[in-house]
Amino acid sequence: AQRLLQQAEIIVHDRLVPADIIDMGRRDATRVVVGDREPVALLVRLAREGRRVVRLKDGDVTAFGRASEELAALRRAGVVCEVVPGVSAASLGDWSAAAGIDRAA
């Protein structure tokens, strides 16, 4: 994910994505904050312009983030895209158990 952020010309992100994550992108990359319903048209336009774009979503995008809707719309528009998973609360649970950390304590 960090490699892709370093290659991106434009980083399109939700407002709740932590600044530390966004700042992992190229210094000269354009950062664009989007709401839940507006990114697809923007992503399609930028892709058709030949721009290298990374879309950052916050939280569990498969449960709450409408990732499947965005992916379906991008694919219908002929935009080649790749999903790169990040850190989620679910994976942190597995990590803490594996590390022997009792989260109830």
C-alpha cells in the first residue's frame, strides 16, 4: 500500500482517513477529500485522463464503506483497479490474540 501511495499522482480519501496514512503518499500528490456518494465519477474521470490514483477508505470498507459499489461502478466504466487491504480492527484482534495480549484486562 505504501508503494502505491508513493506512486500516486492523486490521493482520493475519506475525511476520516488518518493524516499519518495520507502523508505516506508523495509530497507532490494532490489530495482530494470526498464523501460517501461522490468518488466514483471523479475516479472514472481521473482514470480516463491517465492519472495514477489511489483511493483511501476508512474503517472496514467491505462492511460499511461501499467498496463493492465503487468497484462495480469502476469496472463498468472500464477502469482497471486493484484492491489493497490495509489494517483493520478485525486484523488487530487476531494480532493481539497471537501476541498473547488480553484485551479484556
